[in-house]
Amino acid sequence: MRVVVSGGAGFIGSHLAEDLLADGFEVIVVDNLLTGRRDNIVHLLGHPRFRFLEQDVATIELLPADAIFHLASPASPVGYRRHPIETLLVNSIGTLRLLECARASGARFVFASTSEVYGDPLVHPQSEDYYGNVNPVGPRSCYDEGKRFGEALTMEFVREYGVDARIARIFNTYGPRMDPDDGRVVPNFIVRALTGEPLEIYGDGMQTRALCYVSDMVRGLRLLMERDGLAGSIVNLGNPDERTILELAQLILRLTGSKAPLIYRPPRPDDPTRRCPDIRRARELLGWEPVVSLEEGMTETIRYFRRILSSTTVRDA
Ligand code: NAD
Ligand code: UDP
């Protein structure tokens, strides 16, 4: 069985590719390394069932497959502000190309969408039938509207051509292999805690996020692909353990044993004030819920950042 993972050199995609490979699948990663890193998949490169195509998904013509996970896209606010046009294109043209591949091969398809389709939500927690509160022209719109377009396109391939496609609305996910420079809250706080620099809180720190550990996310994505009878399903995947950003900073300081100070910076424009998934649908359709606690997952993630920071220091010395 051949599985394509677009964005497989990124954070979530590399864990997914590794997991599929361990279960005996043939895995093809398509990634142009826009925000991903070869280091994330270097250990897979010699594997006989693994292939890496360093390519923009928008240029894919035909890629025979049994299943396609479409994860390619910048994902962090800093990443998509750095590459706004690329973000719109990978979620539109890139999604179109991969849906055409799925149609031609009869492959199942999972589109990695996002909780950002709910924008700055007015409903808590967010369930899949909420239409969202998105600024269509603001600084986050390249991502939010790119994903919303990708979702609409995916649903039209289901309706028009009978493609067996499913949509995962992924909520904030964290774990080893996050890029230390991509500006997301978890790598920013951990790196600063470990180096003793101030942790910067944007706004008053009372905004919330609910963080899902990457192994839980990979399991959810795979179940969404593997369960029969789910064509056209849209499912939130995330951990409903909602915390304020201030609580998260305090937790990371405690787990690292750091004395780094907290400093407050102006809020980011259009920063969602609350975000938390309603995962009842994932429980019902997939029998899925996260099992890794924030403390456990954060401890693993801190261990990873300690290791990469110490190897960078050794290399730089
Ligand atoms: P990431 O940036 O680590 O990985 C994305 C990968 O896509 C990178 O390796 C990048 O090089 C690749 N890519 C980007 N444009 C490409 C293109 N045109 N052609 C080929 N490859 C391309 O991000 P991630 O956190 O692993 O996110 C993976 C997916 O999950 C994304 O689609 C993202 O929108 C979605 N998602 C992630 C989160 C999260 O918290 N991590 C939350 C919601 C949604
Ligand atoms: N944030 C912060 N300090 C940082 C990075 C992020 O206070 O160094 C806040 C950010 O304003 C947002 C939350 O943490 O409210 C999550 O930000 P992230 O970039 O991880 O992802 P988002 O959920 O906004 O896509």
C-alpha cells in the first residue's frame, strides 16, 4: 500500500511518515523544504520503502497512490507571514493537484485543515458546524482563507467526482521536531526558558490555546484515513485541555527549572482570544481522544529542545 505524505519533512508530517513506515506502508514524502527540514527525515532516507520527492506539490502531475495525506503548508503565524503567497498557493493549487492525483488513482485523501478556519471564534468550544469568525483580508487571512478554500475544493471533489476525501481541522499541536525558529509559542518559550532569555507574552497572556501532543495527532490523522465510510467528513483533532498562555509559560518555567523572566509585548493583530476543540465527533466517528497529558508531552518536547540546543552549542564552539 503506497501512501503519499505532502509536507512530510515538516513537524507533523515527519512523525506521520515514520509511523506509517513502521507499520509496513510504502511512503512517499513530497516536500519543497519551504518550512520543513531535511533533518526531520534524514533517518528515513535509506529505508527501502521510503522515497523523498523534493518538490512543490503545486507542480505534481500524477502520483499513483492508495492514500494521500496533504499536510504541505506553512503552519506557524511567523511562517505564513514570511510566505503568504506560497501559503495561498499550496492550499489552493497544491490541494487541487493532489485531489486530481487521488481522483486518478482512486486514493483516499485527508486534507490537513486547521482550527484557524474558525478565526477568532465567538463560540466555545468550537464544533465542526460553527462557520467561524475570520477576517478575510487580515494578516492571518493567507492561511485562514487558504485553508477554507482547500476545504471547499476538497468537498467539491467529494460531491462532483466521488473522491473519498476527509478533512481534519487540526488544533495547536506540539512536540519534538518543531522548528525552534518558527515563532510558535511552544518552541519560543522552551528555547528561551532553556537559554535564560525572557519569555515574551503577546498581550495579557489571558488568551487560551489547547495543545495536542504530536503522537496523539498522528493517531487521529491515521484513524481519519483508515476508517471506512467517512467520505466528506470534517473532524476536529485536538486536545480539549484549554490553558492560558500565561499558564503555559509558567508550566514551561517549572518543567525546565528556569528562572527566565516573563515580559509582556503588544498583542498580535487578529490573535484569537480563545481556542479549544469540541472533539465529540472525533470520539464518535474515530473512537479517538488524546491520551498524552500536557505535562508528559511538554517534558518530552523539552528533552528534544535540550538535545538540539546542546548539539548546536557544541557545533558552534
Ligand atoms: P511544518 O511547517 O513543520 O510542515 C509543513 C511542511 O510543508 C514543511 O515541511 C514545508 O516545507 C512543506 N511545504 C510547504 N509548502 C509546500 C509546497 N508548496 N510543496 C511541498 N511542500 C511544502 O508544519 P506542521 O506544524 O507540521 O503542519 C503540518 C500541517 O498541519 C499544515 O498543513 C498545517 O496547516 C496543519 N496544521 C498544523 C497545526 C500545528 O499546530 N502544528 C495546527 C493546525 C493545522
Ligand atoms: N505567543 C506568545 N509569545 C510567543 C509566541 C506566541 O505570547 O513567543 C502567543 C500568541 O500571541 C498566541 C499563542 O501564543 O496567542 C499561540 O501562538 P502560536 O504562534 O503558537 O500559534 P497560533 O495558535 O496563534 O496559530
